[in-house]
Amino acid sequence: AYEGAATLAHDIARNEQELGLRFERIFLDAGTGVAAAAAIVGLATRGRRPQFEVVVMAGTEAEFSAQLGNVRSWAEAKLGQGVELPHGIRTAK
């Protein structure tokens, strides 16, 4: 499921390359949090750490943070190395 959710990170990276720019701030909505977390982690694995604004549509901010940790752990296990997340991840309900 995480690999499928990470396609958003691939699309964002492709758009940056095609447009010749780098997004400094990215807004995401989070239902279960999987897709938003996978986008954040997926971009981090590419060395991209823009500011993220995550609107938590379902659940709580704590549940989203836990989901982000789960996706990060999955990516680290798959890659065999640590994944440094951006410092600027803001959530709002």
C-alpha cells in the first residue's frame, strides 16, 4: 500500500523537473494519512524537504504523526538506511 501511495512523491518530483522549479511549500490533505505521509517520506528519500502543510481531515494530528512514523519506518527498512524528514511539517485539523 505504501508503494502505491508514494506515487504522489514521484509526480511532484517529475513536475518539478519538467517545470524547472522546486516547490518550497506543499499543501496536503490527510484522510487516513497514508498518502500524505508517503508523499513526505517519498520526497525525503529523494533529498527534498520542502515545508509541508497537512490538513488532517479524519482522525487526529497525533494519529497522522503515528502514520508518518510508520511510513518512515517502512521506507527505512526497505532502503536499509535512515530517512531524514523535513523539519517543517505543520498539521492542522
